[in-house]
Amino acid sequence: MSNPAVTQKDMDEFKRNSLRKTPIMEITLRDYMAAKYMQGTISAGGIYSQADLAKEAYQMADAMLVVRKITLNRK
């Protein structure tokens, strides 16, 4: 299922901008967690549209960050 909020124009612009190197320092822990979730989902055979997978990945990353904060506060 595709996300109508992400248009072909958005994807084309993203691809053009992605050709530029992004310094690793600009990647947040949230981005890293979302990327790992997407990698795991894809390698496990999950079938999603790009937009749906990205949305779910960031939702999972947000949940992980909440649990991480709670865990760190207990120490």
C-alpha cells in the first residue's frame, strides 16, 4: 500500500539529494535505529511500500528511544 503523502516528485527530489554524501555525524540515533529496523524487516521478507516501511521504522525507533530513556533513568 502506498502512502499518498509521499509523491513521485518527493521521491525524485530525495534521490537527487541522496547523491550528495551525508556525513555520518548528521545521522541521529533515531535514524540509526530506524535503518536497522528496516534492514531487519526487509531481510526477514517483509513486504511493504517504501513509505509504509519508513513510517513503521521511525515509529519503532521512537518506541525504542522511549524504552531506552526509561531504562537509563532507572540506573
